[in-house]
Amino acid sequence: MLDQANTKSEYYDWLDEKYREIEERDLEAAPTVKANINEFVCRIKQMVPTLREIELDMVPFPILRTLSLVGRYPFDDDVLFRGNAATLESLVIKADQEDVAGLIELGGLTPTSHPKLQCVKVLYKKDYGLGPFASYTDYLRLLLSIAPIAAVRSLPYNEPRPDSSMISIFGDYPNIQVLGLPEVYLSLWDAITLVKSLPLLSDLHCRTSYHIQLPANVKEKDLPAYMLSKYAPMGQRFRCWHITETCQSVTTTARCVLLLALICPNFDYCAPPKKEFREYMDKLKMTIDSDGFKDYAPRLQRFLFSKWGY
């Protein structure tokens, strides 16, 4: 795609701000096929120049496996998606709804266009606007449809609080193993819904809500026993919960972790925000020793030996 004699490596090509002027001149020149490149990264913050002059039968990256467009890219040209349908495994794009819709309309992204795609990460900025989509849920469903058989997905999603319809969408994609929702506040019950509906889920990245809403006629001290009787065992593959950003309540986070540990037998690691790690560990100890939890202390104490993992 870029007419550079010396790329940084035989297998890697890139665009970034530091060399923008050089890159723009190269884009105006006749592009060449990069037969050995399997990873392309675009870091330019502003929209890169149009690439419409490229010949329609040219395949710039015939063996591309990783495509990372963390800068804005003219998606309507669809150059980088040409010819790599059989090879692309990892896709990171910074896009709004119109970008994604344009790619799908041009055939660059369809539910069956990239059969080997295992990781999809969409860097979505809410201030781009909703474009042609009626709701955030419609947008999320569209992004998930990019790789319906993907085994690993990370979909950063900026709506502050999901509704139940958004959470339920993930149940349509049972192959998800890693789910990244770093901007989303999930309640304990939201997390349980996700773990129940995604049998292969091992890692969850999200924020935690402020409090735990008790079920009807269940007292707080009886909640651990209630959880065991109603939900255990579940989430046999669920192992790791990454809490992103600041906890709304460290106490609630500690309680959520221990309640999930009671019903998910292989859940053994939680990574809270680094600046709250010490307080989080103190709350874990206090909660394990409290009424309702102390009867299950032997199976919960493994979390007291966790190390901060970010």
C-alpha cells in the first residue's frame, strides 16, 4: 500500500503523525504490493488522504493478519480490507456508525467476509454521533455481527449504563471468551446474566455499580446462601474480572467479587484499579469475616493472595 523501500520490519507497516508528510507523498505515488506484511497499524489522528486512485484489482496486503486503525481512516475506500478475507484474524478500528455501515455496504465487512477473525475491537467515540442508527443497542448489534464466529472479542462501549436489552444481545454470540466493556457500569446481576449466557467467557472487563439490589424477601446477610442455592454452579470457564477505572464503591466491588466466587467455581482472580488495590484487599478481608460470608471463608480466602495484575 505504501511505496516504502525500507519498512520497519519485513512483516510490519505503519502510518503515524511523526512521518505524516512523508507518508502523504507516498500515498500519492503508485502503491506497491506488500507481500510479506501481516500487520498494519495507522496511528494518524486526523483523517488520512483518500486512496481512491488505487487500482481495483490490486491487493496491497495479501497476507494481512492484524489491522489496527487507531487513527481515523477513509473507510469508504475499503483498501485495507481488499484481498485479506481469508487471512485477517485481528481488527481494531476507530469508527462511527456511518464508517461501519459504509464498510458493510461496500462489502468490506459482512458477517461472513472474514472467516478467521478472532478479535474485534471498535474504538467508538460517542461524540461522533449516532448517525443512521436508532439506538446504541442497534449499533452494538451491528458491531457484533462483524465476526459472528469470533472466539475472542473486545468491544469498548461508551454508554454509561446499559439497559437489559443491551446485556441480552451478547447471549446471541456464545463463542465470546473475552468481553471488554471498560466504560460500562455493570451490576452484580448484569455480570451474572453475562456469565450465564456466555458459556466460554473467561475474562470480563467493566466497571462496577454503586450498590447491590437485594432480591425480594432476601436479607443482606442471607445473600451468599441465596446465591449458592439459586445460581451455583455456573460459569465453569469464568476466571478473571478486571475492574476498569475507579470503583463507585470499593465495598460493593468486594462483595460482588466474593458472591461471584461462590457460584463460579473457577473464578479466582480480580484486578481492581491500582490506586484502590489496598483498600479493596482490606474490604475483602472484612467481608469474608462478616455474617453470611464467614461460613464460606475457606473457599473465598484465595482472593486474599491475589496480586494487582495491571
